[in-house]
Amino acid sequence: MNKISVVILTKNEEKHIRGCLESVKWADEIIILDSFSTDRTLGIAREFTDKIYQKDFTGFPKQRHDALQFTSNSWVFMVDSDMVIPQELKEEIKEKFSRSVEEYSAFKFRFLTVYFGKGIRHCGWYDPNNTRLFNKEKGNFNTSLRYLDDFIPKGKVGIMKNHILHFGQENISEYVIRLERYSTLNAEDLMSKGYRISHLNVFFYFLIKPTMVFLYKFIYKKGFLDGVEGLMVCITSAITYCISYLKLWEKQKTHV
């Protein structure tokens, strides 16, 4: 049986952390890397594990990379604190890992994101694009980035059939809070990659591309099948894209 270490990053997650931990207590070990929570997060976490560490947040890829040093197993399952591993997925993982998985370097998952109370199965959100279970010796994270945080595997990647349940925004206020944080991190990544706003591309990044993002998700990825919630996903995705580039423009002005 291949042993699995679950890693969870936390900061003020008392709302979700218990459900998350309950769903992964089958793992061989649970590692918490906390960014100095001030609520009941750590108190709840101590009911499930004593392997709790703290570190200032320096970006998602670096945080996930640094958490690996605390794991004692080669296989690591990165789970967000607002995620739950359903019974069906737990059984699939346990069955898969009861046999040899040496041919794989990682596994991708679907996220069923509950957005404004509804599970989103279209908009591109339900595609199996998320690398969360991996052999830490067969890949790495791009720690030069701040936002995009998927593990980069070197070798064969499998796809799990069952999804991870992800609890997204429940209201507009939560969306605005996350928008502020994630768009800032994304703008920093865009800056480091050399993206710049100029008079030659301003209309593309602020008007044309956000429209393309909306149409891609709503039409091509069939977001309309998720009803009003699907429409909201497509609208907010376009807004998030636009805000990220507005922050890039703001940052490049201060770096002149």
C-alpha cells in the first residue's frame, strides 16, 4: 500500500476546516501549514493532527513547495481548506493506491465547485485539469510565481474519475474579497512574466479578451447549462481577468 500525506494550507478557515479534515482523516498523515490564523482554525486542526506548522504567506506555489519538507511520504495530496473529499473519491484513491502506482508521477482531478449554492458542471470548471495528488520526487512547483500553483509533474499523469467537492463563493461579498487577493497575485505573476499594457494592446486586454473569456465559458464550455449561476461564473471570470490586467497596468506605472 502506497502511503499518502495530505497537505492543507490554512489562514482563518474555521468555517470550512472541520469538514475538510473529516474527509481526509483516512490519510496516513495530515500536514497543516498555517499563515498565522487568528480565528479557531488551529484549535480545530489540533483535533485531527499534531503536525501543524506556521509560515508567512509568500504565494501559493512557494507555500505548497515549502510544505513538502514536512511530509514523510513520497505521495502528497494537496487539499484546500474549503474542499471535501467525497466517499466515492476516497474509495477510488484507496483502490488505486492498493496497487502499484510507480508508472505515474501525478493524478489530475475534477473540481465540483459549489458557487452561489449550486454545483457548477460546465464553464470549464469541471474539466479534469487540477493536479493535486503527486509523487513529490517526480516534479516540482514553479516558485517564481505567486498565484498559479499546480504541481508540474515529470512523467505519466493519471485522471481520477470522481471529483473533489470545492466550496466556492456563497455570495457577492465573498467574491469581492477573493477577487482582491487573487487578482493582485495574478497581476504580480503577469508582471514577472513580462506582460505590459501599452496603447497598442489596451483595448485587447480590457475589452476584447474579457469578452472572449465570457463567450468561451458561456458558449463553448456550455456555461448556459448551469443556469443563472453559470452566467455568474462567466461574468465574474471576465471581471477577474479584467481586474488582473488593470492591476498590472497600475503596477507597471509604479515601476517606471
